[in-house]
Amino acid sequence: MQDLNWAGGGQTAVEGFTAMDWAQLRDAYRSAAGRRRWGHVEAASNDFSHYLAIWHEPPAGREPPNLAVVRFDQTGTYALLAGEAFVATGASLQEILPALSASPAAPDDDWADDD
């Protein structure tokens, strides 16, 4: 996996996503990070896809991401996964962005103190 430094203005490109995809993902990251929806992102690939793995907090071990934006190589199809569940699929990133922007905020650990 490749750690991305979008918060500091760094720009990283990983094969499999278009330049426009990366610009839209960078904008989505900045918006979501400001609302505590995304905390840490890494780009990765495997034999059949490229993906952006998203955690609310940086992973301490090898826990799976909270969200993943995937682009499948053979079909060019995009998918949004929450855990292991497919939330949205589409022929372009634009088709799954509405579901991505509605991703839940990071859990607030302070809620238990409100009793």
C-alpha cells in the first residue's frame, strides 16, 4: 500500500485511476477529512484492481479499511465498499461519488461519557 499525503497538498498518482479520478478523490478526501469522515487513506493494487483504502483512524495493525474505492482493471467498473459490503457500483467514479460523500463519520468515543 502507498500512503497518500493529500492533507499536506501532496499529489500521488497510482495506475488504474485516471487523473480526473485522482482530482475528484483528493477533493472528496479534503471534504471528508474536514468532517471527520476519513482519517487515513492508502492506495493499493492487486492482480485485478486498484483501490483507495480509507480508515477513520490510521490502522494499528492489519485491520481492513472502513471504506474502499475500487476500480476493476478488466471492466473499468468502479465500486464503493463499506467493510466487505458493496455499497455502490458504476461505470465511472462520478456514479459512486454520491454514496461516498454520504459515508458515516468516525465513531465518537466520547458518547459513552454522556450518561
